[in-house]
Amino acid sequence: MRDESRATPLPDNVKSAIREMKQQLRRQIGDVDALFGQVCENVTAAIAEAKADEARSGSAWPVVPMEDITEGKVSDETRSLIKRRGCVVIKQHFARDQALAWDKTMLNYLDHNRFDAQYRGPGDDFFGTLAASRPEIYPIYWSHAQMEARQSVAMADAQSFLNRLWMFNSQGKQWFDPDVSVIYPDRIRRRLPGTTSKGLGAHTDSGALERWLLPAYQQVFSKLFHGDFAAYDPWDAAHRTDVDEYDLPGTTKCSVFRTFQGWTALSDMIPGQGLLHVVPVPQAMAYILLRPLLSDVPEDELCGVAPGRVLPVTAQWHPHLIAGLCSIPALEAGDSVWWHCDVIHSVAPVDDQQGWGNVMYIPAAPMCDKNRVYARQVAQALEQGRSPGDFPPEDYEAGWEQRFKPEDLNINGRRSLDLA
């Protein structure tokens, strides 16, 4: 097995900060081994429950019809299950015919502007030393298909439903507006039939080193870092909107707080064809955060974490978590897939894929001061056809024809970019 922890040497100043942080956290926690044992028992039980559901019904993922969200008919039992698992599939978020039409217009947009002839390869090394390669990601942001989905009523309704699963009023403050989400332009994936892909190793986004070293994250995980796992709530938004990621040249980052990461399927997908997997246990982040404090981890390392990269989850350091990966169920074009911002996820390998594997990445990023600042930057990038600020400045679409323009925004789109 490849030793991920030593694949990318850490700078001396980072090593020093890690050593100091570990000493501080051990003083705060007291008996780290006992706390980790408590977390491990909790997470293992939650994984066993999810795996039992997967064996019984074919999937550990909660599934909610979009019409139930629109009509306000999602039961308390279903909401509770989504919060336990930290993930959900929204069935027919968009009509299948609509999604297939978007897929076709996306291909026409790429072909009309001769993307294949212009493409210069990946613009960053965000996935770093993960054991498998990156999926087939296209740095395209401003097609009509993407923007029509982002600013649709159906997307706004789904994002509001997801945001409201969080506790957004706590510690005497409203941390975000659950009913308005900013447009966070992300890329697309187009995977052709017959593709053989190594997939993408298990990881989390939205901060790696930051989760241990930044003061705001120390506040987010304060109860855990003071030894009280029972009081730790991964759905409490307190201080989440204060967190920033390190801004390192040439790397992808996330400048917004996302309640959920997500994507919308533009093609039908069947099990075994390189699908998304998650560990459906939001509190598993506690395992990740405590693991480097144990005695078998070198004092200046964090189980493979490196600046400017995703947070890797590996069999070497996190065997209980790797055992918990659960696949999404079969999907139709128009279904959307969502997972809590702390949830571990991966993309399975595939050999000679049957059918297409096309998606648009669209998260839920509720309006708050932090997200409003980025929304205004997005509005400028849209006007100029540039890559959004969180992504490498490849700017393929700046001179393209048929791209979405500011005048094409509806009221949802304008509100989401703080223009209304």
C-alpha cells in the first residue's frame, strides 16, 4: 500500500504548527484514547446500521421525491434519516427529458466553441496524492444548461429544504439565510461510454489543514476539542460561516460555506459504473480530527494532510471509515445527489463504463456575509466569461459564443448573486 502520509513533505513552519496544535488539544481533551474509543464505537455502529440498510434495500441513501419537497410533505422520519446519514438523493429534481436536453445543449456548446482543440489539461493539483486519479472534469462554468439549473425554482426549493436541516440560529446569532443560496459555479463531468477510470480516492473538501489550525474551525469543533463528543453536533452552523481556506497560488479552494455539496445527473447511471460513494455518517469527522492525536502518528503529521489539497481518508489511517463507503443507488437523468460538507466521499473505479456518466456540480451555499462577498465576485466573472475565483484562471469561455450572460438572469439568479 502506498504511504499517503509521506507523499508530500510538509514545510517546517507547518510541522511546527502541527506539533503545537497537538500539544494544545491533548491538554484540552485529557484522555484522547478514551475519547477516540467513544467516537470509534459511535461511528462503527452508525456504519453498521447503514450497511444493514444497504444489504436490505440496495442503498443506504435516503431518497426523497422532488414533489414531496415542493409540496412540503417530507416526513419528520425522513428528515431525521437524512440527518443521520448526511446524504440524500432527490428523485426527479428535474424532469428526465429536461436533464437530457441540457446534456445535449452542453455538448453542442462545447463543440461549437471547439473545446477539445483548446483544452490544456488540468489547471491544478487539488486532488494531490489521492490513490486514484481525478474524474473527467471540464472547467466549464457558463453554459445555459448550468445556469438555468442553478437559477431555477426547483433548485431554490431543494436548497432551502437542505439548508433548513441545519441549526442556523444558535449562540444568539442567525448564521445564514436558509431560503436564499448563492450561485456557486462549479465544473461539469463528462465520462464517455467505454471509459476505464481509476476513480477518486476517499476524501473530504472544505478544509484540510484548516480544520485543525484555523481559529474559526477550533470554534466549530470546540466541544469535540474539549473532550465532549456527545455535545458535538455536525448540523450546528455556529462559526461555520467564519471559516476561510488557505489561499495558495495555483490551487482550487472554496470561498463559500456549503451546507451540502451536490450534483445533478445529466445521464442515467447504474450501480458498478464508477458511482459516487460516501461514508454516510456526518459525525465521522470527529474520527478524522482525533486520529492524528494518537501515539502511532508522527508528531508533525496529520495522517497525510498537506497544504492546498483535499483531506485524504485512507485504509492506513482510517480503516473503520473506509469500510463504511456506500454507493449511491441507480439514478435517472434529472436526479440530484447531496452530501453534508463534512461527509467523506469517493468515486469508484470503472472498467469499460456502460453508458454516459455526466453531471453538473451544484451545491447548496446559503446567503451569509461570507458567501455574499463571493457572489459579487461571481457576478463579475459571469459578465466577463472568466473562470470563477476559486478555480484556476483558465478562462476558456471568455470569448465563447452562446454562453450565458448577465441579462439572462431571472429573479432567482439575480438574488443569488446579490444583484436584487
